[in-house]
Amino acid sequence: MNQTVFHAEGVTKTFPGVTALEDVRLTLSKGSIHALLGENGAGKSTLIKVITGVHRPDSGHLTLNGSAFEPSGPRDAIGHGIGVVHQERNLIPRFSIGENIFLEGLSAHPLKRIDYKKLFSDAREWLDLLGVDADPSMPVDRLSVAKIQLVEIAKALSLNSRILLLDEPTASLTPHETDTLFAILRRLRDDGVSLMFVSHKLEEVQEICDQVTVLRDGRNACESRTLEGLDRQAIVRLMIGRSEQIPDWSARDRSTGDAALQLKDVSTSLGHKQIDLTVHKGEIVGLYGLVGAGRSELAKAIMGKFAMTGGSVLVKGKQVDIRSVADAVGRYRIGYVSEDRKSEGLVLMHSVLENVGMPIWRRLAGFAHLLTNRTVRRHTEPFIRKLEVRTPSLEQHVGNLSGGNQQKVSVAKWLAAEVEILIVDEPSVGIDIKTKAYLHELIRELSDNGTALLLITSDMPEMITLADHIVVMNDYRVMGEIDNTRDYDTMSERIMALIQGEETVAAGV
Amino acid sequence: MSRRIWENDWFGPLLVVVVAVAIVGALNPSFLSPFNIQILLLAISVNAMIAFSQMIIIAIGQMNLSVGAIGGLAAIAFGGMMEVWGIPWPIAAFLALALGLVAGLANGVLVAFTGISAFVITLATLSAYKGVNLGITEAQPFYEIPATVKALGNETFLHPLPWLIIPCVVVALLLWYLLNRLPLGRSILAVGGNEHAAELSGISVRGIVITAHAVSGLLAALAGIMLVGRLQLGQPTIGDDWLILSFAAPVIGGAILSGGHVSVAGTFLGVAIVAIFTQVLVLFNIDPFLVQVVLGVLILWAVGINRFREVRAQRHAEQVAT
């Protein structure tokens, strides 16, 4: 039963400026479901990419069924029986279920007539095995997400996969569909398949997994241990435990200033309910929660990207109706530093100057909407200098800068826009520790100068370093709030207790 | 494949064709005269080849701006070889087809190995192929076209069916078989539908891109050769006005420009619709420049319908999921 199928030893992978994985170990046993856990940026996806042959590790080695395994690419890994069901769909939308399952076999004989009857009856067998009730000739773009996922699993199994990696398979499933999926996963496990399960939903992990590996900051927080005797709180502690020194800053109470941003009993089209939140001038309010708690979504709703369906928003004490992001930036001076700077925060192929100037073009444009580079430069350069963005020139493409400098550019952008309220989402993802410390000082300085900051981070030390007041969210609701005493151990215990609170509430319903 | 009849790509265009023929035939009976039908079928035969040549590239989610240039080059090569070198027409036709194949291959190889978008590559080769065409002809047509070729390009084998409809029907059937029954054709659609997934399923994306461009070049050349017979001239300007039609017909026939889905029958009917509308404007003495406007409206209409269907399908899928 406890036979090792796959083993990774001492895996290290660095990207320019960041160490994504450092000395990571992982063991998959035959017939088990293994949970891979960790917060955003902990290195989960890098590890998956190493196992599936997308990335080659800088050092360390992998063994598969007792022999060395060095996949030359994703195809090679698939050929060795490692199947993956990604979050993004990997099927041909207009093709039938049957054809998608057996797409692999198609390219062998390009001019041999396809025997659809046989193809569909073969597909039927796989669908029956997984208990999927669907016509194999149905195009996959007519299927529900849950069934598409099962078709992907069928496809992987048809390729003789003995190891199956599932990246957040339940993210878009209903509870009922999740139950069905779990029943299938258990059956596969009993048939001797090794499954690796990535999820942010800890209840699910506890329900279905036998073993667990937790990553934190690219290292093992625990390695391939059994889930027995590990309760939810212990898992959370492993995921967010202390990993660095908290700078010795004094606790501040900024809640006496004027309220800059207030949410009163707000609900949104995304499912937030009864959100109450106040950020005062010069205050840093932290929004803590596990991934999927609805924090970034709330930020985007405040920015006018998603609709509010109830409650009221007050900016500087006045009730407002923010209808678009342009509204939020231009009229109410709210800025948002996205967690995903590469696709949402910056235009990588444009210059530093253009990126920083973007939010103020409209304001700076003068007569006949003419705008000179000189004007933009005059209004942005001080901020770029202040943040010490390391770039050969302002004409440099942002895509060529390091992660930390890119992050500085995305902050500089909002400083130049002279926002009064700034929402910062996961500011230190993908940047090194030194830049991170600098960024922290910068955020603190901003608040000292009167900017109201709403900080979203999954990084507990960062939260306790920066926030004056912490609001804890879970499942699109506010679970409670506490003033930050900057004592790491008591604070992290209290925050965890607040997240746990959801369980007692749920039990009561 | 339990889909209802009106959900097929060809259903809408077919309905338009039937209704248009019925209305126009009732208003002006000469529209249904054998001679007029012959003219209509001649136009459809050549234009269908042009549309198929683009359709195969749309299937992989790319564009081929050089279909007209390849067709023109093949046309003047066909005419020139017969006039200048006195080569018998079947051999000249074969060599001109080979030229089209090579031109298409060149497109495919450049796209597959440089990673530059097909739009840019074929924009460049459009200019290059057209330049070669003008260099050879000095913008003068080849007039010495054998009588057989002229006859094949205009006459009927079974009144009112013109000879040219034969290659058109054969190519349509072959393409349908390729895209629906052969792994090669399914791979073409798979690459257009989700390139990443196709690659992970062992399909050689490069090989498929090159193949599709080669087929496109071959079909464009065939259209050029057919047009030489039809016009009884090796005109250097052949192909100059193909581009809009080549996109319009597949799109009217339900093709998705991002790739992964085309319909041979739909494309054929798309060509028929354009031909009928063009004829009608002539028949009723309406300014022929209006054809361009009508074509534009048709494209928007077709894209609009496709979009509507897509949105509805998504909503349906969401309802199933929740």
C-alpha cells in the first residue's frame, strides 16, 4: 500500500530575482490522495510545473517508479504516465467528448478514416467508468464545467496515467458536483492511482486526502506527512506560519482621523454580504483571509468594476455611487495596485513613463487634448525617483525590469495620480526580501503622509508588519476585526481564531 | 450528433438562399432561366474555390491575405506557359497548381518557423507574389488561351450545369471528408480550437500550419486557373478583388475567425448568397457598387448571429452547471 511511485528530492528552482522553490521534497505513494497546500506565491504551481516537465529544476532530482526521471517537456511527462487536469481548460471546444478523449491517437495515421462508431463506443467505456452520463458525440462546449473536468480526467486516464495532478478541481463546482468528483477520485485511489490534489478549501482536503505537503515561501513547511492528527488549525499554521522578522515599529492608532472610505452593509453581485469596513485618513487597514475569501473581488467592487447590490459606500463622509473604474480614479481618487501586475497592473510592452502617466493623462491633457511627454515627465518623475525605481531610463519597457521594480512602477503610478485612498493587493508577490522591506517602509510612509490604505495580503508577517487595524474575511463575509498589537504570536492566533469562527457559524446553521 | 436541424451552420444560409431565389424568381422570371442559372453557377464555382482557400486557414485560426496574389500568379503562369512556351493545357494547369502549392508552402513555413503572425507574413508575400506577377506580365494579359480551356470555362456539360461546377463539387466533397472524417482535418480544427491542447495531445502544430497553408495555396491556384478559362484571358489583375469575398463567405457560413470551426456547406451557401445578391442588383439595374455595401451588411449579420448563438450556448452551459 505504501509503495512510493514518485519522489522529488532537494528541488530548487530560481527565476530572475526570486527563488520559487528551495530544497523541496515530495513523495507520492501508490493509491493515495496527496494534498499540496500553500498560500499564493508559496511555490505550488512551480512545483507542479517541475513535475509535469514544463520547468526543469536548477538542482535536485526526481524519481519515478524507482528510476531517475528527467522529463524533456510536458509531452514527455504525459508519456511517462503523469496526467494533469489544469484549472484552465485543455480541451478542443467544438470537438465531441469522444474525440477529445482520444485526440492523442489521432495524429498517428493522418489519412486513415476516423471510425467514429468505435471512437464513441470506446469513449463510452471511460465515461461509464467515471459514471458520467453524457453522449460521447456531444461537443464539449455544451457541457457543464463539472462534466468538462471529468472528460479531462477520462482523457488523462485513457493515456494510462498512474499519477494524476488536479489543480483546484473544485474551484467552479457546486457541492453536489464536488461530491460526485470525490467519489470518483476515491475509486481511482482504490484502483492504485496516485492523485495529487491542489485546493484552497481545507475542508475538502481534510475530507478526501490521506497525505499532505505544505509549501511556504518556496520551502517545505511539512513534507508528505499523513493528515491524521492534523486539524484545520494546524494546517493553517503550517501554511501561514512565521517566516521572517517583524520590524520593530510601534503600534499606531489612526482610527481617530477622518474616515476616508466607509462601506456600510455592502453586498455585491459577486456574493459579498454585510461588509462593513472603515479606513481612516493615514491608516493602514489590513484585509486578511485565505485565498478565495473574496478580498480582491471586494477591492474590484469598490473600484467600480463589479456592481454593488446593497448597502452604501462613503468617501470622505459623503455617500457615493462609483459606477466605473474611471469614476473611482478620476472623481474619488481611489487607486488599486493589482495583485496580478503583469496582466492587470502594467502594460509590459510600454515604457516606464507611459505606465506611470496612464492614470493622469486625462487630467494633464490641456488645450485640444494635447499632451506632451514633457508635461507627463514633470508630473511623474518625482514619484519614480522617490520610489527609486531602478531603470536605465524612463523610456525602458516595464517588461524588462525586475519584479520588484515593476511593483514600484505600479505604486508610482498611483502616487502620481495623487490618490487619497489606495488599495494594495498582495504587494510583495514575486519580489525578493530586500525589496519587500523597502516596499513596506514606503507603504508606511505613504500612510504617514495621510493616504488611506487598504492592504490585502495573504502573507501573515507582512500583515502584522504593516496594518494598524486588521479585518478578517472568509467566504465573502467579514468575520471580525482587531487592532494590531504587533505581537506576532497572539495576533496570528487571534486571526486564525476569527477565520475558524466560520466553522462554528456554519455548524449552527 | 443529436442536434436540431436549425442549429446547423448551413441552415440559416440555406434559408436565405431559398427565400431569395423564391422572391427574385417570382418578381423576375428571367432569374430562373437556364442561361441565368448557368451564369450564376459559373460565378459560384470559381468563388467557392476562393472561399475554401481562405476557409482552411480560418480553420487554424489564422488569415491568408495572399490568396488573391497566389491565384493571380497561378493564373498568369497558366496563361503564359500556354502562350509563350506552347505547353499543352493539362500540363500547364498541373504546373500552375504546383506553383500555388509552393507559394502556400512558403507561407506556411514562414509562419510556422518564424513565429510571426500569419497576417504579417501573408501581407508580405501578397506584395511579393503580386510583384512577381507584374514583373512577368508587365501588366499585359496573355491572350492566346486554347479553345478547349475557353470552352471548359464557359460551356455546360449538361444544361444548365457548367463544366466548372465539377472541380468545385469535387473539392467541396474532399474538403468535407478531410475536415470531418480524416485525422489530418480534425487536427487542423484542433489546432484552431485550442493550439496548446492540440500540442499536448501529440499533434505537430507546425506540420498542421504548413499543411493548411499548402492546401490554401493549391485551392487559390485552382481558382485562378478556373478564372482564366472563364475570362478567356490570362489577366494579371486576377485575384485583386478576392479578399473580402474570401472572408465573407466562410463567415456567413458560420466559421469562427479565431479558429476551430468552419463549415464547408455553410461556406458554399455563403458564396451562393453573395452571387445571388450580386445578380439581383444587376437584374434590377441597381448600382453595382451597392454590392459592396450589401456584402458588408451580410458579414455583420452573419457575425451577429454567430455571436448571439455563442452567448446563448454559454448561458445554457451556465444554467446546466448551477
